[in-house]
Amino acid sequence: MTRVPVITVQDLAKHYARHRRWLTLPQPAVRAVDGVSFAIAPGEALGLVGESGCGKSTVGKTILRLLPVSGGRIELCGTDITHLSESALRPLRRRMQMIFQDPYSSLDPRQTAGRIVAEPLKTHHIARGAEKWERVAALLQRVGIRPEQMDDLPHQFSGGQRQRIAIARALAASPDLIVCDEPVSALDVSIQAQVINLLMDLQDEFGLAYLFIAHDLAVVQQISHRVAVMYLGRIVELADTTELFSRPLHPYTLALLAAVPVPDPARRHAKRLVLAAELPSPSSPPSGCPFHTRCPQAMPRCRDTAPPLSQDTPGHWVACHLHRAA
């Protein structure tokens, strides 16, 4: 029996209109996300990687309907939520939660740890009274925070502890999907490993689906079942994690992997793929393949025709003319 994906995204687009200045011509919209498609199954972690400004965080916020959708379709467990009104969306919000990047700014400094975790229980009418506080204590203990610390304020915790509180808050509503937006990038390396292990344990325990947004490929490799590589608002490669790291196809993926520090001396002197030019503006993306202005393997047709995301081998998708039949 085929399981219904927790989240299905089809041709998702998020464009930002730019305000016209006095006596100037209309400005083109910023195409932050421009036709992204993927699905995440229950218990699966999909890693979303790419340079800063490629649209990763915008994808996460848009599928949660924290940002209005410019185009495409979003389904949550088979229900189309693309254009639901806020009142119709409210009962569904408990099924999709988010862990933000900065544990220093994502927690209310005036609320205690207990009240921060209790907020979703109150908002979604899940528990009240003594039951609510019992659940809060259990959630905090599950993520490694002692119940007696419930009355402490965020400034009394370390960065890793604050992120654990944020994780407990995301778990409180018993969601199906959690969008993890760079959840460990602000933490020390040793703490990063602890938080990643915690997220993996919680996924196994509760069958959670993750959209894991990150720029650190080593972290993505550890937690993700599949990886999607984004460039300038589009997915240019999507594959099983092992397949993508062992057999990358898109030149941009190759460049990202070449930039990862390698401790193995035998590989340390391997030739690095250096990208030319700067990342183009999403308000005026290049014609044809958006990567051709920086690609060392660009061909004439790359400047004119944008390659679709097509399947090279079962489960391995790539948007590159180098891997399409002539």
C-alpha cells in the first residue's frame, strides 16, 4: 500500500514585487522560488541545500503558508492548502511546525521555558491545567532539559539548550512535518552533533517528516534520506543521499561538494571546481540554464534552453543538458 506523502509541492513559486520608484520604469519581480517540486514521505528527511540566497528558507516558509504563495500547489497529507484562508488553515497548522535557525531570537525572552513549550498546547486546545504542565515537563525532559528548569528564562540557557527548547515547542503539537531551517548553524560543532542525533532519534520515535534546510553538506549527509540541491530558486538535482554524494551529476553539485573540507590526505589535493562570476540576481535570472553563467562545462544551448528536471537513473533527477539524451 502506497503511503500518502506528508507534504507534496508542485511547481511552487514565490515572487516578490518590487516597489516602483518615482519616475522610474517598473522593476521585475524577485523570483525567490521559481518552480520547485518535491514530496516528503512519513518518517523521511529531505535535505535542501544551496548557497545563501538560493531560496531554501523561502521554500520552507512558503510551504508552511507563513508566506503567501505566488504559484504552484501545496498538499498536506493529501489536502490542498495552497489557498486556504487563515481560518480554514488554523486547524491544520498543528500538523506542520518549524525550528528556526537562531535559538537566541526565536524564543520570547520574557517567557519561561515551560510557557514557551506550553504555547502550542494552549493555542491548539490540546491540553490544559495539570495535564498541560505534565506534558510540558515530559517534552522538556525528552529533549534533555530538566523539568525543574521550566521556570527559567531563555537567557539562563546555553545556545544548545535553547535550541532543545525550540525542538520541544515544535513537538508539542504532535506534528507530521517539521521544517528545520538551519537548526544547528548557530551552534558549536560539538553541540551540533548532539542536536542532530536528537532530531534523528525523535524522527524514529514519532515518525516525523523533516524538510532539513542547511548549507553544511556534512550535516545534511548525516540526517537526510534524500537531498535536493537548489540554485537560483530552482532544484537542479535531487537524489538519494548516498547516490548524490557518491555520484553527483550537476556541475553545481560538484562545486558544492568540492568546497567541503576533506580530512583525508589522499583527497586533499584533488582539483577543486571553482565557479566563475557571482551569483546572478533572482530579479533578472540568466536566460536558458540559470547556472550557465558560472558553469565550466556550459554549452551553446545552455544559454538558450533551460533543461527540465528529468530522471537520469531511477530516483536520481537532474536539470542539466550534459545528462539529457541528444
